[in-house]
Amino acid sequence: YRFLKQEQFTAISVHTTLAAAVVRAAVRLLPQKQRPKVFYTCHGYLFDDADGWRKWKYLLPEKICAAVTDVLLVMNQRDRQLAEQYQLFRGRLVSTPGMGVDFSRFDLPQTKQELRQQYGIAAETVLFVFAGEFSARKNQQQLINAFAKVAKQMPSAKLVLAGEGAMWDICKEQARQLQVEDRVLFPGQVKNMAVLYHCCDVCVSASRIEGLPFNIMEAMYCGLPCIASRVKGHEDLLQHNQNGMLFETEQQLAGLMVQLYRSEKLRQQL
């Protein structure tokens, strides 16, 4: 509040749930004439009608801050519906296709076969990959559970979970307890995701909430078929059995992994 009052900005762009709420709350405290125009880019509302009364812990701050939200930018159709339903803006509502991806960094001179030879990956190995922060929201635990359920049906498959985060150690221990620690790989933060994507065969995501996810867009650009949870953001990018596959349960996820493991033709088709 003191910073905004001192600097007297004419416009502010805010992102993500917590940061955007804090800054917009400070704007509300300013005298009407000193308030800057506020552009809020929503990276995915953390509530939905299915949450019942629990949705209000996230919806109420959005309602309070709507009074100073001059332009609201949303990344998927469900968030647009929620913004209109609960009037979470006072000026304009704009749909934007995510934050943009620099796809040029995913263009590589080597072929998939050359890259796999370089990194010692056997031709028959089918690699499933997910890149993201280790968190309850990204839900790597469900990926590990599903993979472990059908690991014996996919003897040449491995699951690569790239990234770091609060649940990294928990997920490693989970893989050990499920006796798939030799087939679930934890490379940590991967600086060159282009190489990893081009070495892999299928992108998977069990994320609980998304805006418009970079990892799915990047994987799609690299030609990977995607298996993803049926949530907003994923549904905006993938049409089931057309350019990817969507699941609702862990059992469905496991079944789709086996299906794509067994059929290179289907992987190519998607």
C-alpha cells in the first residue's frame, strides 16, 4: 500500500492467485483518484462450483478484489464462465490463449533416434514424461500409483518426473514403497526440456487444476501424444481420442498408459 501510494502508478499487471489478491487489496485501500488501472491475468481459479461451501475461501477474495479489476484475462473457457457467473471484474473480460510459449527452443537438429542413442535409451523403451513442480496440485502421486498398477503389463516402460518441489521426497519414497523406484526417474530440474521431450514417447499429467499448461503445449509441439486429467485447461487443449486422451479416474489413467504403450500406431495417430 505504501509503495503504491508513493509511486502513483497509472497501470499495474498482476498474476497468480495470492500475489494478485494482495496487490489488488492494496489498490482498494487507495483513494479512488489514486487507483491505477489493474490488469489481472488469472492462471486458473482455485475453486469451482463442485467444491461446495469450500469454494468461498478462494471465491470471496476474488469477489472483494473484483471492484478494482479493470481488465480480467482468463486462459480457459471454464474460468471465463466462472468470471461471468460471479462477476469477478468491473471492466473488461478478455480470453487469452495462455502466456505464450517460445516454441523455437524446442526445434532440434537431431532426430529422436539420434538423441536416444546419445543418451543411451534403448529403442524398445517407452518413456512417459511429466514436467512440473512437485505439489499436491500437480498430483504426481497419482501418476506413480497408476504406473505401478500396470508396470508389469509394460515391461519396457519408464516414467520420467522432471522438476523439484515440496513433495519430491514424498514421491520418491512412494515409488520405493510401490517397488517401481528403478522405473520412475526423478532427474530434478531439467534445463533442456526440448531434449527430454524429443527422447520421450508420451506426455502424462494428473494435475488437479490448470490455467493453460505450458507442459502440455510444449509436449504437443514436440509431437508427443498426451494423456491428461479431465480438468479445465487440459480440456481446452485436448479432444479425447483426437489429439490426446482425457481421464477422470486413476484406473482410466492406468488403462490409457497401457493402451499407448502397446500401440505405436495410436501414439503416432494422436
